[in-house]
Amino acid sequence: MAPVNRPVLLLGERGTGKELAAGRLHYLSERWHRPFLTLNCSALSPSLIESELFGYEKGAFTGAAQRRVGRFEAADGGTLFLDEIGNIPLEVQEKILRVVEYYTFERVGSSQSIDVDVRIIAATNADLKALAADNRFKQDLMDRLSFEVLIVPPLRERREDIMLLANHFAGRMAVELGWEEIPEFGTKAVKALEHYPWPGNIRELKNVVERAVYRSDSLKIDDIIFDPFISPYEVQTPELKPDRPEIEERAGDPIDMVLKPMKEAVWDLKIQMLESALARSKFNQKKAAKLLGLTYHQFRGLYRQYQRNEEGRMTLE
């Protein structure tokens, strides 16, 4: 797509390298020797995006002490990369559409048209079609920008790149730390890196690898910390265990606590504990009562109730 002088829309999750892909599209095109400018549309307030893109005349608004050239004018003959284009206000989208269609615009505060030759590459991780259907993005602009739509794959879909990138980031971090040798990842670390889902993609991989390198005490990296927010001082909730661990739930007969009335569910639990205690005590009722923490008379009352309700289902004597 690089040699074709048409707009390109790059789609992909955050951190997948959309700006890097835009740079490759520019430097592989015939515009490679001309400017390649970028604008992160999510980093500017709506009121500033228009002046950043189109520039302004002296006195156009309070604080405009002198004329300023915008990104479109500065990128004349080259490429303008608009990152997170879904955040651009509708009124600014209208002016961008005019540049795409007629290669002309006016600075803020001016009525003089300026002709430019700029190739636009736009990127977003938002659903532009949904935004357009909701009237939050101009359908005409989306149609013009999507001459070609390239979807940058997430890192989890190109796992063969993980260690290539990891070694690259590790080497750069080692140089930054002044190390004379490049660190290597141990088998455990490689396995962890290759099997992690990488929701933050390459940006997350870079942070994880650089953190592992600077924390390492040797040139062999074995420990990988994916979540730096885990506190070593966090109080861990102990696993709750029954007072009498020898009493276990009967396997293969779980109680559905949601679909049963409470009285029926409680009764089923009592029956499970009673049967388990009897089985463990080899049907010695005094031992079974002790296992359940009941007196013998309490156990006998439960047992007789069990016999009445379960008559015909199980014989214990």
C-alpha cells in the first residue's frame, strides 16, 4: 500500500505499533524524503486540535500573538499521521474532509485558501463504524479515509515476535544501564513471556522486559513480573477451613444452593454431613456424633428424623 498515494486507515488495539506502521508506509513511499508529521488527537483539547492542524493568523483569538503554521501546511509534500482520529470534534472533521477532497484549507482567523499536497494516514483503536452510526464521526470522512484499511494484529496473534521484541528491548535497556553484555532470558522466563496474553501489546511487553532487566542481579533473567501493582504488604485472606477437617462433602453430589428453597438446601447439607460422618465412623453412632460436634442425644434426634424422611432410600442399620 505504501506506493499508492491514497489515505490509509490503521486499526488495532492500543500498543500494537500503529504509529510504527504509519512510519513504514511513509518511508516506503515516494514521499520518504518529505516531512512525516504526527498528531495525537487524544492529547489535545477539542479547542486546540483545529489550530494545531490548520494553524492560525495573528489575532485570531486571545493569545494568538503571531501567525502559526499548522500540521497540514508543515507536512506539505509529505505525510500527516493522525493518531486516535476518533477523538476529533465533528466541526474539525468537516475541515479535514475538505483537505482530503480538495487539498485546500484556511488557517483559523483567515479566509485565504492554502493549497497543500498531504497524504493522510489515520489510526484508532475505536470502532469508527459504530461512531459513525451514532453520528459521532462523519460518515463521509470515514469513507474517504478508508481507501485502504489495515488492521495491525495484536501481539497474542503473532507470538513468534514476542522473543524477538523482548531481546531487542532487553538489549536497549542493558545499554542504558551501562552493561557491557546483553542479558539472556532463562527457559522459565521465555515460557512466561510466550504464554502471557499481552492485553497491552508491545507497549506492555516493553515495560515488562525493561523492568525485568533492571531488577535482575545477573545476565540471566528468570523472574518476570507482569503486574507491578501487586503489593508485597497486602494482607492475604486465609483460606477458610472447617473446624473439623475430617468432615468432607460427599463427592459427586453437590448441593444447588440457588435453585432450592433454603429449608430444603439446609436439610440436604445435614444429610450429607450425617452420611459422611456415619461412613467415616463405620456406622458407629457415638463416633459419628463426635465427628459432627453433637451430643449422642442430638445425633439420635437427627438420625430418627433422617430415617423418617429418607425411608426407603437408604438403610443404615
